[in-house]
Amino acid sequence: MISVQNFGAENRVVVVGAGIVGLAHAYAFARRGWAVTVVERDLAAMSATVRNFGMVWPVGQPLDDRRGLALESREIWLKIAREAGLWHRECGSFHLAYHADETAVIQELLASETGAQIGEWQDADTVRSRCPGVRAGTGGRGGKLEGALWSPWELAVDPRRAAADIAEYLHREFGVEFRWGTSVSDVIVESDRSTTVVTATERLTARFAVICPGSATDHGFGKLLASQGMRRCRLQMLRAKTAIPVGKHLCAGLTLLHYGSFADLNGLPAVRQRYATEWPGYAEAGIHLLVSQHGDGTLTIGDSHEYEEPFRPYLRESIFAMILDYFNTFLPIDGIEVVERWDGVYGKHPNLPYLSLDHEGTPGPYGPVRIVGSAGGAGMTLSFGIGEREVAKMVGEAE
Ligand SMILES: Cc1cc2nc3c(=O)[nH]c(=O)nc-3n(C[C@H](O)[C@H](O)[C@H](O)COP(=O)(O)OP(=O)(O)OC[C@H]3O[C@@H](n4cnc5c(N)ncnc54)[C@H](O)[C@@H]3O)c2cc1C
């Protein structure tokens, strides 16, 4: 039996997907006074949003509009974290340099026109006094700590709690309704001001439907994102207990090769070449290291990047061994106990920070249905900014 809920009112919206992108849209509508219903097919958010590092990490974004989007998101995270009582830490981030070519790349970035916006160089003694767990160096291909790029803007949030806590906050504060364990099979455009979201048991009619399906491609919405360039990427991750006080987000030279903020620097090819020689197989497996520490002291450690589908249904121990080998160059491996291993999948567009499509899979114009996704490895960093911008366009506040 299917119930029909013709919300009728002009200010109703249905959001599909309770990952961080869906929650960000729900928040942006709710704070404007709209009545919001979120429909999620799992019993709780279980996908990329709960499998990540919990790093809100503007330093990884290129210095174009994406950095602005990341900083906007950061402000909203802080506001919601304070209002909702979410665990978070204004931790900042170190890019550790253990080789002269890594130091050169960081210095090149900092000397650029916009470098000062990102952060500052700190010498090895300062880094180790602020983050005593960081190793002075292991020699050989591990190198010796020369210093680090310090960026103060980064936040740590708890990826295992954040989505559930934000959902609870949205319900409590704004009356947002959640339909858990409910799959959306279709979204029908009724007119240019009305749409109906179809589940097995309900038809929800509203002014807008925003579909935020993450990397799922087993339905038409995901297929539309894929048709516009979304590529799926699978990552392997670890969780470890430790007594090491890390506190800050940490990464080292390998990470310079992976993020847009460093992509155009003249010194980067030398770093890439050295890693290809000294750390064979790492580039092929897409391995680079990020480490975040949570409120209970545990570390999330990753990651690898796999693009070839179908993804294998099992995790590769050799990848974990490579991740931990490199980890040991900047934090002591004998100081941790690995307690969990998992994988996660995100959808990513090769050039755009994210995709925003209408019901036919084209970028515009803004009508009653919007499909938003493909924030790649930066969804936690960008989502609240994406939600604000998209909703402003939908309701006609922005072009
Ligand atoms: C291992 C890993 C580490 C990462 N680390 C970071 C990090 O530290 N910092 C950072 O900024 N980003 C990080 N990311 C990226 C970030 O996690 C993602 O970009 C973000 O979580 C994507 O959010 P989403 O809401 O689009 O997708 P998801 O979290 O996948 O949520 C989509 C939701 O939609 C639901 N859904 C799909 N189809 C339907 C349907 N038909 N009906 C109802 N519900 C549906 C799904 O069940 C799911 O809950 C990481 C990603 C991974 C995988």
C-alpha cells in the first residue's frame, strides 16, 4: 500500500541520501525555514561519510574557488559543531618534509603570491615540540625531518558520529524528518514548481527534491552522475590504538604528489621521480599517507586509491603493509596497535569540485530536481559550502 503525501506547501523539500552532502543540503534548507524530509536507504549513514578520516582539510584544495568553498564549509562545520555539541578539534595540519626536495616544494608554495594564505614553514624542533610523536627521521629513504608546512585552518571531526549527530540536531532544532531504511526508486518532475519522490511505500510531493546519492551507481541518479564524468575510487583504511599524542592532522612527502594545492609546482617532478625509485609500487596503488587522531586517541591511517571496476570484494594485505611501512617513516609503528581495517568508495569528477545536475543530467537550469555529488576525497571538507551554494541557487538567492 502506497501512501501519498502531497505536502502541497511551497516550502517543502525532500533530500535523498543522509551522507554529508545530503545533510548539508538539509541544513541549508532548514535554516531558511523550509520543511525538510531526508530519505536514506540504509538504517544509518554507512557509506563514505562514516568511512573517512574526519579531516576538514582546506590545505588540500587548489587555491582557486575550491579553497573559498572549503573555508566556507569550515565555518559552517564550526557553527554546527558548537550548536549540536559535536566532537571536533581545531587541530591544524602538518605536511612533514623529510627530504630537501620536499622542503623545496613547500617553500615554493609558500613563496608564491597566495602562499601566505595557506600557512607557514616551521622548523623540525618546532614541529616536534608541537607534535612530540613525530619522528626525527629514520634515515635512508625515510630521510630526516627538516620541518613542515603548518596550516592552521584544519578541523578534526568524528566520521563515525558526525552524520548521526547532525541528523539528530537537524531533527531537534529544525524538525527535519528522516525516513531511514527507505530506498528512493524514482523522482518525477510534476511541473516547474513541483516534484514527487517515489519509495516502495510513499509518494512525497514537494517544491524541490535534492538527490545526493554519493558513489552509488545502481540507480538512474548515480548513472546520470557517471554519465557526466563521475569516476568511482576505492580506498583502504586502518584504525589504530596508540598512546602517541598526535593531535594535528599529519601527512608527509607522498601526499604532496596527490593534492591539487601542489599540482603546479616546479619542484614536484623531482619528488615524484624519487618516490617512483625509492618507493616502488606506491604510485600504482595510489598510496599516500594521511593520519588523523580522534577524541578517544585512536588514529585513522590511510590510504590507497583503486579505480578499476568491478572492485574486488576483499581487502589487500599488501596495500596495508605498504601504508604502514611509509607511516613508520614519520610516526613509530611500534607505538600503535591496528584494531580495524575497512574500505570506502567515493565518486569524483576529474576536474570539477563536484557535480550539480538537473533531472536530465545537464548542469542547468535550476528546476525542481537537483542531483548533487562527486565531491571526491574532499566531501567532508567541501559539503557545507556546496549545500549553501546549491540551495541559494535553487531558491533564487544566487545566480
Ligand atoms: C576512505 C575515505 C576517506 C575519506 N577521507 C576524507 C576526509 O578525511 N576529508 C574529506 O573532506 N573527505 C574525505 N573523503 C570523502 C568524503 O567522505 C566523501 O566525499 C563524502 O562523504 C561523500 O558524501 P555523500 O553524501 O556524497 O556520499 P555518501 O556518504 O556515500 O552518502 C550517500 C548516501 O545516499 C544514500 N543513497 C544512495 N542512493 C539512494 C537511494 N536511491 N535512496 C535513498 N538513499 C540513497 C546512500 O545510502 C548513502 O547513505 C573520504 C572518502 C573515503 C571513501
